[in-house]
Amino acid sequence: MIGMLLITGISFAQTDRLWSEGSKKAPSDIFENKTQINNPKIYSLDFTGLKNALAKAPKRLAPGEKSETIISFPNSEGKMENFKVRENSNFDPQLAAKYPDIKSYVGEGLNDPNSTVYFSISSLGLSSMEIYGDKSAVFIEPYAKDLSSYVVYKKSDKKDNLNKFECTVIDVAQKGVSNSNISARPNADDAKLRTFRLALSTTGEYTVYFGGTKANALAAINNTMTRVNGVFEKDFAARMVLIANNDAVIYTNASTDPYSAASGMSSWNSQLQSTLTSVIGEANYDIGHLFGASGGGGNAGCIGCICTNGSKGSGYTSPADAIPSGDNFDIDYVAHEMGHQFGGNHTFSHSNEGTGANMEPGSGSTIMGYAGITAQDIQPHSDAFFHAISIQQITNNIKAKTCPVSTSTGNAIPTANAGLDYTIPKGTPFMLTGTGTDANGDSLTYIWEQMDNASSSQTGASSAASATKATGPTFRSWTPVTSPTRYFPRMASILTGATTTAGSEITVEALSNVARSLNFRFTVRDNRAGGSGNNSDDALITVNGTAGPFSVSSQNSAISYAGGSSQTVTWNVAGTTANGVNAANVDILWSTDSGNTWTTLLAGTPNDGTQAVTIPNSSTTTGRIMVKGSNHIFFDVNNANITVNAGSGTDTVAPTAPTLAASGTTATKPTFPGAEPLTM
């Protein structure tokens, strides 16, 4: 696989071939944390050619800047993707001038307008993070110790090895933010990019890990902050820039630095704060943090204390595996601890902290959770985004601060409409569909997240999703996607007849079999590079404990039909014509691709439990039937594939495709916005 670096004028012109397929190397020749990647995709890179091509990239936010630098990067599928690139320095101009070989860039996707790449280059090679609108983030990092080859991977490609890290910030009083703003609901919605001055110190051990020089330590810091800033810009429209004299607090000798050994890291909060106050000065930075090399701990020092003298410089991160680099360190650890400093509480529910933000089952999967490090794990690693409650807490906090430099982005904030509230039958799948628009024409991504805080008794094993929970979280967060529809549970679970979805250690989705309220937030992101915006709207779903489960009772074992034949579909009405559900009619839909897309066979037929339909005369081995409340959100799908053998019958007209309007209601328009496969 060979990619190209392109420079654009009026048209793209090839200047060099940068990427070529690489090969696996002996474990002794590769970086330690790369042995944890399953089936690594390895490439060789013409690093000098990359640096030369980037020399003309304009600086982001420069007057009249217009990038004509197009760089291609391999993705996790082995394909090359082009990005329009701008320099996006994490350094104050004076620091950048002192260390000119350390650079950071941001690129907007050309092949996929929903994608953004954040990458850095230095004496440590290339480090990148690609964020997409419909799939997990992809990382590129050096693979071989001689920097001759690179590995491309997703979080899911890595083995679980985080179980020794501990964030102890809950032990510290919240000095910078009040829980009262848990009821407010702003987003990154004021078209301002807020820039904070970051003082980032290192222990001598950290610097020695990267060769013992301040330049290399700053290069490693730049790699980490490129990724952290990428996520913070996308979700909060906030970023951090290292102060001009940051190298004054980069220490090269563990014996003489002002910090205890890792075994005494509980003293690091106060030691860092004292160091920054004396060396940098409280007036000269907005947030302070310390990177260590080992010990398996993190502590932000406080919650929401950016800009607050005396506590803003007391956060630290140090990895359990003694590898202070890579996506685990950058996203799972550093972004998490800095998220605390910006105002975010833990979002997991395996332990309840009484903050009102424990809204994820088990250990959680978003950045402010504890993915992979408890006995109630959803998945081994954090996804590279923040939960809606974290966006709420942090954007509330930073809007109230006066220390950041605010720059108008000119970005039109997207709209978000979660649609109507509904009452649904117990134990029954449902779908939520929102709508979003953007005056700039930005490509939008969507996510539905549950906003129910766990009770004090829903901890440990009781933090898993459960059909008997009358309160608290029962649905995990999934990566934002380009479709505004989410099925509950995942369609893959529904197709098997299951009412739950399993995670790595616990159940992560469960339809409720008891009466309760389910609160959901629909968040729309515009993912604009260099100053994103997002907006949200809420929906209340009430589960009726008398009605349900509503279920398809026919076609639940594999069967074959002739195309154009009439077949009877039956379902259990289960009280859904009354009990607040009040669905007098249902729609019957058909899928030929295992539930990725749906077309309507019959709309508005009485909800009486039986109806004959005509099977379309088109061959498939993965046919499915859905029965759904008309103008409603509840539904069920038969439990087995239907094979259709197309014949020469007269029924060759394709069925009408429905429009899913706000909150999943079925309208009668002849178009279907999910004509592209919905991402499950």
C-alpha cells in the first residue's frame, strides 16, 4: 500500500510517495507498548519528505490563511485518506522559536469531511490521531525503535493493560466549580475558541525516558498535547498552549528535581504547585500539570480549578506501565486528569461519588470514565470523546472563567432537536432519531447518551445495565456517528432476539422490564477543525410497566420465501394500544441487509397482532421484518434471517421507504434519510 503526499493549487500534483508497506520486527526492535497491538498495520514513512512538504503549511488562525498543503495518512482499513493541513502549534511563539523542530498540525478530511487529523513531528518521529464521524479514532505512532516504521491502529486493536492506574482526584475537595451547574446545559455553543496557558512540568524520570534532553521531553509533551487538544477542541472549543518559558520546569535529573520518587507521588500535587508558583509565577499560567514516568497514578488536585491561583497548578499524570506516551497515556490518562482540572467529574457508576455525573454503566467508556481498570469494564480503553455530562460540566465552567484568551471562530453552531417524548412498553426495543442542521454546511455527527445518574446502591456488580433497574444508567455511550438514529439495544443484539448487549465484562445495554423514566441527550457536533461547535436537546422516554413486551412472534426461525408471495406476520400486541403507549396502528418494514436499512411494506395497519404482507421479489439471504408503532419509537424484529428467491412474479416494484422523523417517528414521505446504511 503506497500513499501520496500532495500539494494543491488549482489541482492536486503528486510530489512524492511517503508511505509504503512495512513488516513486523522482532520484539526487541519495537517499542514496548506496540507489542500490545493485535494484527498491527505497519508502514514505512519518508519522514524527511513529510517535513519538507509541511514547510509551506500556513499557521492556523493567521490572517488570510488558506492551506494548499494536502497530506495523506493511512487509516485502520489500509486505505489512504487526504487531509488539508495547517500548522497548529501547541507552543507559545517564543517557545516554538526556541525549538523549531517540534511541530503540531491539524488537517481537515477531504475524502471524508467528517474526519480530522491531529499530528505532530519532532526528533521522536510522527505521532497522529485521526478522529472520524462514524468510527473509532485511529492512531499512528512509531513502531520500530529506530523510527524506520510506524503502526496504525484503533483502540479496539489493543489488549487490556490499564488495571493498575488509579485516579485519586475524588479525595480532593472541589475548589474550582460548584455542583450547582449540573442542572445547566450549555454546550460549546458560543462560537469562541478559548485558549489557556499551560505550564507542564516533568520529573527527571520522564525526561530520561525520552533521552534526557529538554528538547526531547518537549517533543514528547507536544505529541501528547496534540491529541489532548484535538479532543478538547472538538468537544469544548478549548485548547492549551505551553508557556514561553515552559522548559524552565522540564527537569532532567531525578536526583535533583523538586519531586518525590513515584512511590511518593501523593506529594506531587503540592510539590508541583509550589514549583510553578516559584519558578513560573501564578500570573503567568492558567493550568499546571506534571508528567511522571511510572507509578500508575493520576490526580488533578482539584475539580474545575483552572485559573484559580493556589490550586490551578497541582495536577499530575504518571502511567502504570512505565510508558509515558501513546494513546493510553494521552487519552485514557492525561485527557482524563486535565478533564478534571477543566471541571469534569468521573462518569462511571462502578463507584458512586455523589456528584450527579455517574451516568455510565460500570467503568464507563468515555474519557472521564475508568475504561479497562475495574472489575466492571465495558471495554479495555477509553473512546476519544467526552460524555454529554462532561461537556455540560466543562463548558459551563470555562465560560465562567476570565483567564482564557477567547477568539471568535465565525462558526455557525449546529442545531439539535431530540423530538418528542414518548411512553413505550417494557422489554421492547425502541429507536431515537433526532435532527440537526448547520448553517456552514459542516458535516455533522450525532450521539444519543443516557443522562440518568446512578444511585448510591448501584455500584460494583450492581453498576451493570439491568432490566430491573428502576433508576440509573442502563445504556452505554457509543462513538458519535453520521446517522441521527440510535437503536436500543444495538441492532446486532435485536437481530438475535436479545434485549441486552454484552461488554467486555458486564452487560452494557438492557431494555427495562420495570416502569421507569429514561432520560436521553442528543448531541450534535460539527467537528470543525480549529474551533468546533456542538449543541444538544433532551428526550424523556417513559417505560410503562403494564404494556409489553411487544414482540414479533412469526418468522423467528430461518425460512425461505418466493419473491412476490404473500406471508403472514404476527406479533404480540401486549397492551400497546392503551396504557399510555396508545399505538392504534403499526408499520411493517423490510430489510435485505440484516437491519442496516429498512423500507416500508405496509404503513398504518391496525395494531391487532396479524397482517399479511407481500414479500418483495428481490433475492436475499438476510431478509428481516420489523413491526413498529406508527408515529412511535417502539418496535421489534423477527429473530432469524429470511431467504427470498426472486422469481418471475408480478411484484417487482420496490416498497416505499419511510422517513424517520424526530425521535424515530415514521412519517409518510417517500424518502428515507437513512438510505445509507445506519452505523450500528
